[in-house]
Amino acid sequence: MDFLQRISEKAKNLGGLAKEATRKSGDLIEVTKIKYELAKLEKEMEYNLTGLGLLYFQKHRGEEGLEGEIDRLIQSTGLLEEERVALEQEIEKLLPKGLTCSDCAVDLPAGGKYCSYCGSKIDKDD
């Protein structure tokens, strides 16, 4: 009977591992979607900034009546920037934060016991 209990416990542990793996893969898919949206936002911001530069140049050359379009692009770009920050925060929530060396602030690979840059011992609490 002891043998069957051990097998049952191992099966439960495997089930928990499978659930965790499924959750992590779902998070990675979500991060990929968010990064795609982020790339679209950044492209739109690039177009806005290019348009602002062109409008400013035209205004500098003496064209009139451009203030409304300049203001609209500035407001639109500001909203896109806010959206970009929100998406980046979502990504940070979904991705686990890696370890950083407390002595030299270098990002560390998982599983290391010493910093590969300065050689300091890694505390898992850092």
C-alpha cells in the first residue's frame, strides 16, 4: 500500500507541474500579444512624431493654420505614450523578474550561485 501512496503523490506533483507549465506558457502567449500591440503603438508614435516634425517645419516656413493639427498630434502622441507605459507594466507583471547582483547590478542567469561579472555570492533574496 505504501508503494501506491508514493505513486499517487508523484502523480499529484506531476499534475501540479503540468498546471504551472500551462500557466507559464499562457503568460508567454499573452506577453507576445502585448508586445505585438506595443510594436504597433510605437510605430504609430513614430508616424505622429514624423508628422509633428513636418508640421513644425511648415510652420517655421510661414504656413498658417497648422496649430490645430499640431495640437491634435501632440495630444494623440501623449495618449499613445500613456498606453505604451501601461502595456509595459502589463508585461512586467506577467514575466518573472530575474535576479540582479546586489554588488554590481548585473542581470544574472537563473540557477547561478555566483555573479558571472564580479564573482559575488548570490543571495536568492536579492
